[in-house]
Amino acid sequence: MREIVLDTETTGLDPAEGHRIIEIGCVELINYLPTGRVYQTYINPERDVPLEASAISGIKTDFLKPFPVFANIVDDFLAFLGEDKLVIHNASFDLKFLNAEFGRLNHPPFLPHRATDTLKIARTKFPGSPASLDALCRRFQIDLSSRTKHGALVDCELLAKVYLELIGGRQTTFSFDGTRTSEKTAAKAGNIGAGERISRPARPHQPTPEELTAHQELVGTIKGSLWNT
């Protein structure tokens, strides 16, 4: 199963007020584990980056001027995503900005069901507890030292670890041999997809005449056997 962890950095909180995306980060997951494939790009928002936004992301207006506008990266971005499920923390925020950019290009929007929202999962699983990315990393003892600023790719890499913990940790299903199922499936090339089963021949359940004779001979050697009553 392929999923894409996605995060954006923006110039503000609301695209309706003219704010734009300035960075996109993505991390590919197969069976819940990162594959090492990532997508990251900075984007020229065609406007200034307010000081309060720069204080959070560390990204300034002059830094973004050499980078392409959204229209020039959209094809590569969508090619990386494919048709697969997205994993986003506070999905409504990122989808709102992405759909605003798509709207400028007359591109169909992402629908809400395309994304798994880890913020909603966290609030359901830990009601009343802080559910920010920082708080969840601390809860699951995930190293936050790489997050000196809010960068889209760094946040995706952290969220991938948080997501794995939210769905049950590395042991997403039980295995008698002590090997975590998610690790086993990720390590297998050509693993069986969801809903597929291995076809095996039916096991015979009726004893053969030879087995019945051997059983009777054995029972005859046992004194007081229930089979002889």
C-alpha cells in the first residue's frame, strides 16, 4: 500500500486573504514505512512573506525569488503523488491552500476523503491532550532536534514516524513469530496485496484404510482403552 505524507509551508493562514504556498514536502510510504523517496520544492509565491511567517519557517521573500511559481511545479508534484492516499496533519489547512492553487490553474481540487488526517486521529486517540506535531513527537519519544524551524520536508519525515505510532506502532498486526508485520511486508518484494490470498490444496481429513488398521492395532495394545469399550 502506497501513501504520501504531505506538508506545506505558506505565507499565512488563509488563501482567501491572498496567502500562498511557499514550500511543499512529501515522503513516500509503502506499507506505512518510508521508502526513501521524497519530493520537496520551494515555490515563488509572487508576493512577500510576512515577518511572522518567516519567523516560523525561516523562509524569506528574497530567498524565494529564484524559485519557480506553482504552475511550473504542479506537473512534477502531481506525478509524485499519483492517485495514492495522502497523510496530512491538519489536512483541511493544506488542502485549502492546495485547492486554491489548483483553482488558479483550473485544475480539479483534492477532495477531503483523499487525505488521512493525523490530527483527527490523535484527538480521537488522546482526547483532551495536545495534538500538535511537536506534542505527538514528545509523546512517542521521537527526536525533534531536526525541527529548528517549520520545514515541509522535515515535518513530513517526523509525521511519518508519528503516523506509524498512531496506527499502532511498528507492530500494526499481530504475528506469532515476533516479527512486526509492517516490517515483514515492507521487506518483501512483490508482497501480497490487501484482500489477496495464497491458494493451497485442500487438506485430506478422512483416514486411509491403512491408517485405520494401524490405529486399531495400537488401541488393542492399550489395556482398558476407551476405544475398546
